[in-house]
Amino acid sequence: MRYFTALRAGALAAVVALAPGFAHAESLRQALEQAYTNNPSILSALLNVKATAENIALAKAGMRPNVALSGKVNKVIQTGDVAAIGGDESSSYSLGLNLSQNLFDSFKTDANIEQARALTELSKYSLDSAVQNIMLAVVQAYYNVQRDTQLVQLRSDNLGFFDAQLKSAEDRLELGEGTKIEVSQARARQAQAVASYKTAVAQLQTSQASYERYVGVKPRNLSGEFDVTPLLPRSIEAAMDLADANNPALLAARAQIRVAQAGVDAANSAFGPSLSLIGNICAVGCFGGDSSVTGQSAAVSLQLSVPIYGGGALGASVRKASLQQSKTEADALAARDQIHEAVISSWSSLQNVTSQIQSAESGVAAGQAALEGVIEERDVGQKTTLDVLNAQAEVTSSREGLISARSSRMVAAFSVLSAVGRLNAVELGLSVQVHSADGYIAKVEDVWAELRTLE
């Protein structure tokens, strides 16, 4: 028995070592703020929005002039009879500006700009989805650690109870009031309690690792509740309406339709004519190698192109873009159904686990009263040690069920918020700077200069 006591003390010490700073409690709000600020997945999604927004500037470049400075130096060395007649060396050089401007491309550039904006909108919804996923993962990790910490303590107490029952059975045997069978039964239950305790410690360590992954720090004496009741919809119908309007996955699917529609417009524009302005200005060396001739020159031209036949590629591009649009519309319907399923599932889980808590609370109270009664009856010879062990197992099972149900209720509530699109920093009222690329996108929309950075 001293071995099991030492084992329990050592395991508890290991768990405490994994969670330093127990003197300071960490609330769920603090954990969410920490994850929102520092989680690399959220940062990656934010940077992806900014990178995608640059496609707008790339697309707008198609309607702006291209200007380039061009220079040329040419030296010719001749040998033989030709060199005797015209000289053995000659050189020439020139310097000028070249300009090209798209005047009309059957609105292909407009379609490309619209597609770039739609892709940027899509990436913003992807950021919102990433935030929701991380927030929900933090909630799950938080309450898993809280649940597993309570389970470790409960199973430690349970192991202590079985230690005491084994000692009592051994003492009763020595006094001639018990049997070897009762001692063996108590020892078997003690061994089961040890295995159960070890499992709880291992699960707690896993939950702590998951918490550190998402939050960025080790868990520290997690405590306190987060009141999400004001954010929860009042009915399943209201939850469905909120999900249709706010769920970022569904909004992303709709943005994907917009991307595909712009792709169809861009493909159709390939059938139309295009008109370009081409100009050049020569400032130095404009008349070949004759240095006696000086002056400048300029030329301007219009270039018209009308596609007639492209080997079937033009038609294939339009058909492909149209099919892609139809696919995105089907994907949006599938996303809507999937989100509706998530709303119903999370809502049902929340209602179910609330009922489980009420049942578990009643079960714990009744089981504890029954256990105390069985112990008293055992002491007067009306019940056996096995009856006590069974009663204790039932109480422990009820308490574990209550601990798990309370944890599951909070996770289910936040799952509802995620399904309806309310699991974000603004709705939760977190004290953080909200991640947004709107300012960067506005700069991209207006930038003309060839800047290497906008921030």
C-alpha cells in the first residue's frame, strides 16, 4: 500500500510540474486573448489576406501604362578587304523611352480586378474561419485540462478510499471478522483504481500539451466560467438564420461563386478585340552610327487585335469557366447543408448535456447517501466489503460523469457560437486588437507607385 501511496504522490508531482504558477489563476478569457494575439495559424491567415490583396494591384496594372528606359551600345570590328574600304571599327549608341498602354481589352482587365477583389474577400472569410477554429480549439483544450485535473484529483481520492478499504479488510481479517475473499476483492479494486488513476494522469498531460499548442503557454490553475448565455440564440430557428448570415465558411463559399463569375467574364472577353497604344521616344543616337547627324525622334502607333481562331482554346476556356461557376454554386449548397447540420448537432448536444448535468447531480447525491448507508451496514455485519466497493464505484462513476458533463456543456455552447458565426474577438468582447487587413487592402486599391512595401 505504501507503494501505491508513493506512486500517487509522484504522479501528482509530475502533473504539478507540467503546470507551473499555480498561485495565479488563468481564466478562459485570458487564454482566448493569448491565443488570438499570438497563435501562428491566425497570423498566417492574416498574412494570406494581405498577400491575396496584392492581386488587386496586379490586376489594375493591366489598365495602366508601362514605361521603360531603353539603351543600346553597338560596336562593329571589321577585318580584311571590307576593313580597308570602310574602316576597321564602327560604333553606335542610342537612348530612349518606350511606352505601351492598353486602351481596350473587351473588359478583361475589369473582370480580372473583380476576380482579385472576390479572392481577397474569400481570404478574409478564411481568416474568420481560422479565428473560429482556433478559438474553439482553445475552449476545448481549456475545459479538457480543467476536466482532467478534476478527474486526476477524483481518482486520487478514489484510490485513497480503496487503500483505506483494503486496510480495513486486512484488519477485519486479523480480528476474525472478515475473510480472505474480502481482502482479495479490496486489493483487486485497488489495482483497478491505480490503473484508472494512471490513465487520468496521462490524459491530463495530453490535454496540457494541446493547451500549450493553441494558447502558447502552459496551463496555470485554470478556473472560472465564461458566460456565453447572452450570445447564444434563443431557438434553433434563430441559430439557423444567424448561421446563414454570419458563418464564415458559408460566406466563403458564396465569395467563391463571385470569383468564378468573374472568371467567366474574363474568359468571354478573349473573344473580343483589343486595342493598344505603343510609343517610343529616342533622345540620343537616333540615326544609327553617323555621329554627324543629331536630333531626336518619336513614334506612336495603335495596335488592334481581333481573334478569329485560337485552335479551340477560346471556347474551351469559356466552357471550363462556366462549369467551374456551376461547381461553386453546388459547393455553396453543400456548405450550407453542412453548416445547418453543425448547427443542429451543436444545439442538440447543448440541450442533451444540460439534461445530463441534472441527472448526474442527482446521481451523485443519491450515490453518496447510499454509500454512507452501505458502510454503516457493513460495519454492523449486514453488508459485505464487496457491497461497499461497488457503492464507491458507482459514486465515482457518477462524479466523473458530472465532471465530464459540465466540461462538455461549455464546449457545446461555444460550438453553437462557432456554428452561427459568433466565435470571434468582437462578439466575445476580448481585450485585443482585432486582426484586420482592411487598411492594407485600402492602400493596395490606391497604390500607383512601384513601392516595395506598404507598411
